[in-house]
Amino acid sequence: VDCSPNMHLKYNFEESKEMTYFESVCKQIHTICRQKLKKGQLDHVGLVLFNCHDTQNDWNHQSCRIEIPLKELDKFAIDHLAELLSGTREVKAHATMVDSDDKSHLDLALWCCTSIFNDSLEKNAKKGIYILTCNDDMEAGSFLGSDKTKNDKKKASAQAQCLQRVKDSSEKGILIDVWPLYDAISLVQDGPMPTHFQCTPFFKNLLQVSVNTDDCISETKEEEIAYRLTERKISDLDKEIDGGLCSRSQASLEWMITPPGEMPFKIAIKLFSLTMEAKKPTPIKVQTQTNKTIKAVTQNMCAATGKLLDAQQMESFYNFGGGSIPLTKDETLKLKSMDIPQGITTLGFAPKHLVIKPGHNLRACWLMRPDDKRASNSCTSFRALLQVLVEKDEVAICCIRKRSNDAARLHALVPQREVRACDERTIIACEGFHVVPLPFADDIRTLPPGFALSEEPEQPAVDAAKKLLKCLKFGDEFFQYLESGNMSNPSLLTQFAQIEALALSTKVDRADPVTNLDETMKLIEVPKYMIQGEVAEKIKKNVELLKAAVSAEYDVEMESKSAGGKRKREVDPEAAAKATEKKEDAQRMVAETNWSSMLANNSLSKATMPMLKAYCDAHDLKKPSAAKKADLMEVVVTHLNQLDT
């Protein structure tokens, strides 16, 4: 993050009245880090300030300050960013050029970041450096904080040194991107408005070196660079950082398109999951006295002897006709695989309408994409097949074994062309094949007899239903959430907000933009205008019309059906007699036992578990769930002492 003087000028923004670019950046980074903690993404995040008045780094790079070391996100990083945002931690700008080896502040900052990455233990991680600044005039020296009278040769040398640093970092697999800041509307103080960020040759050359052609969404690299320097805003930074985190492939396989033989035709593909249920984080159990993590160990025990068994002492068997048929682990794996090779084997092609049935959904489908890195020309072959199947409206029927220990299943590969939004950059539907699992005969469930809807509604009932549905329509805001897929899970948000508030020793803010609990709850609650007001009266009127059109005694019939409740279980006389006899035996055992004497002689430990449970039931004492003998003895002793008192 740049800390030059222009970054600390007060501006007017659309979302807030007065703010500096530095405050705007800190606010966005603070939001991004909190979003990552909410999603459970424990990325290593660091913050380096350049053009600072002071120097704080291990390599003594001038005017570079490591504000947050590169480490796993935690509450201390959140607190640190909050202090920067509130102004508790002061950051002064540096207004002079670095006077050593013709190096610019940006060059030293990139040097500092690459040194941090080199010292990091995460060698195979995805690495990225995002430069955030509102200064683009390298030649005038505002970005460097240099004086305008400096030698042009010195400036050109500094730029060349910086571009070489970017090139070296890109070769090491470090992504470098520039996020220009130009959201301000006007200056708060009197004076000329600084020039907005422009596509200067220096930053064009920087992105020309760092931008990879495979990462370009635009048609050409030049259009991608122009977009990054002119159209992106700081509010889009979180989408850019999170963009590559959810695209981890589920499997990398070979798609055998022709039957195996002398001239097989196959391409390399990857499978991706488009949807996956977000689950609440599992709490970590610790020991109460030492606060150390508890490790759960699963062991196998013989039910008859209680002896612990290892893997060599066990075998598996299946029941068949009352007999036990043993099968080894290797035999089970061989039966599951059926000697079908791992991967995707094409069996043929069929019309789409004959194969895909909406009611036969075994699970969510995968998305199949080509993998040119493992096999060249895979993308060209993939797109050629996709185009042909789209034109013919057909699907490919394949047998897939995703892993070596998986059973082979039939899948249909449904082609889908790419669909983009109006801005031509937002991808609504990705190009590829949807891998849809096909059910076998054993997977399909038949409907019970009499399941069909026999009675046809009369026309007055249909007309009344139309009027009612017209009143129950949602607003445009709800449909926008549905279309964009931005409906957050209120249960997960509530839990995160509570845990974050406890960690940071604050109160839960329901209006906070990160958790946004109030807005999220509005999406799942019935709108107020449907409960009270003019719309509510229309709904009530149309409900009465629909009831009258269906049946004159609609409410009476519904009450009579609901009054029946659940069907009562038939009482087994023999089982009831046994339960009564067991209860009488327990009461007799409690009455015949001298409990006070056992307590006085310290012989209560000789009582059996059935005796202790019978005592608790006879005196209506509350037993702990999954109670052990010691727990029941404690309840009984407490009750006996109260009786003596």
C-alpha cells in the first residue's frame, strides 16, 4: 500500500462523505480479512507500506514498513488493521526520493515482498502481490516522492530496475497486480483535484510483464491491461483475491473418446464442483484442566470377550441365505472396480431428451474442463466435441471411475456453451460439460399406488389462485439476490458474528457490512407488507375467495383432519404386561433395600446399576444423560442426605 502524500488527502466518495485513499484501502483490506476468516480460508496475509517516513523491515529497505508479517490470518491481524483504520497507529508519508543505487520506493517494496516470500515455508502456495496506489505519474516523481528536478536518466534507471524486479518475481511464480485508486469524486480541502489514475507507460509495461495470457478474461492482453488500469475499483479487490481459491479440481483424469486399441484418442480433463454445502466449523475439544487438544482414537473390540483387535485379527463377511460369506479387502476392491480402468471411457452418444430426466438426480453434477498443461491440444479437441454435441443436442454416455477405490458408474456429459453478462466480463455459465450421474435400476424408487392427483380443480378455484399468487410476488431486490447467487446462509453468518465478537471482545453488530445479518434475515423472513397494510388485506381477501371456491367448509374439513394427529401405535398386550411386571419388580427392589443403612456403612458402591436406576425412577430423580455408576451414586447420596436433614 502506497503511503505518499496524495494517499492522505481528504476526498469525497459516493459511499462516505470524507475519507482518504489510505483509509479506504485499510477499510477494504480489513473487510477482506474478516471475510476470509468467516469462510475459514486460513491464508497467509501480509501488509507492506512503502513511501513511509520510517523504515521497519529485516533487510533495511528504505521507507518500507512491514505493518503485518506474512502469517496465517488471526484476530491480532484484524485488530491491527482496525487500529490503522481508526488512526490509532500513525502512518506518515515520505516525500523524498530514495538516495541509494537509483532505486525507487516501489522497487524496494517489491524487493521486500519477494524476500518475505522466499523466507516463507509455504513453497508451493499461490503467491500474489497487489500494489494499491492513487499515484501514476512515475516520470513527475509523485509516485516516488522525488523532486521534479531529478535527473531523467536516474528516473529511467529506477523504472528499468523496478520492471526487472517484476520480471524476476513473475518467473518465480509470484503474481503482481496493480490496483489503481480513482473512486474519489472531489477534494474536501480547497485546491486543485489531483489527476485521476492514467494508463502511464510504466504501469502498462509492469502489467505487460506480470499478466499471464491464461489469466486474461478479455480477448487480448492489451484490453486486459487497459481494463485493470481504468475500470477496476477497490471494492472489487475481494472478488479478485477469492477468485482462484474455490477452483481446486476434484480429479484429473483421461477421457478416452474412442475404444482402446492401436490408435486411441484421448484428452486430459479436470472435474470441478460448482456447488458444495458450506458447513459450520467443528468445535475443537480440549481437556478442561490442561487446555490441550484431545485426540480421538478408534479401536476395534471383540463383542464377546472385550479384547482389542488389530487388522490381522479381523475379516469381513456378508450375510447370504443365513450364512457368512468371507471376503478379503483385495477381493472387495476387485469386485468394486470390475477391472474397469480409472478414468472416463466413452460408450456412445444419445439424444439429450432421452437421457436427462429431472426427477433422477443422484447428486450434484461436476463440471468437466480440458487440461492443456498435462496434455497439449486437449482444449482444441474438447471444444470441437462440445460444439458438435451442442449443435446436435446430444450427450455423451460415459463410464467413469474417478478414483482407484471407486465403483464405476454411468454418467452423461451434457455440453454447455459459455454465457456472459452484459459487461462481457462476468461469466454466468462456464463453457464445458456437466457430468450428470445416471441412475441404475436399483437406484430408482417407484411411487406408491394411488399417488396420482385425480381431482381436477374448477375454473373459479384456478382464477382465485392466480389472484392470490399475484399478491404474493417478491420485490426486484429478492430476484437480484437469486440471479447473482449472493444469498448468504444466515445460520453461518450468525455463528461467525458471535465467535468474532467473543474473540475481539466486542458486541455483535447486526448492521455490520461483513456479516450483514439484518439484510440477510430479511431475505428469509416474510416481508412486512404481506403481514400488515394494503397488500395484506388483498392477500386475506384472495385467501377467502380461494377457500370458498375449493369448498364451502374448507376450514372445518382441515381442522377435522389435523385433529386426528399421528396414527397411534397398537398396544401389544404381552409387551405391556412385561413392562408392568418389570416396573413392579423395580419398585419391590427399592422397597426391600435399606438405603440409609448402606449409606451409613459406606456400602452403597455394592448397589448395581439397575438398583440405582430403580431408586431414581421411584423418587422421580433426574438422571444425567449417559450416566455412569458414579453419577447415579452421587444423585442417590444427595437425595438420601436431604431425607436425613
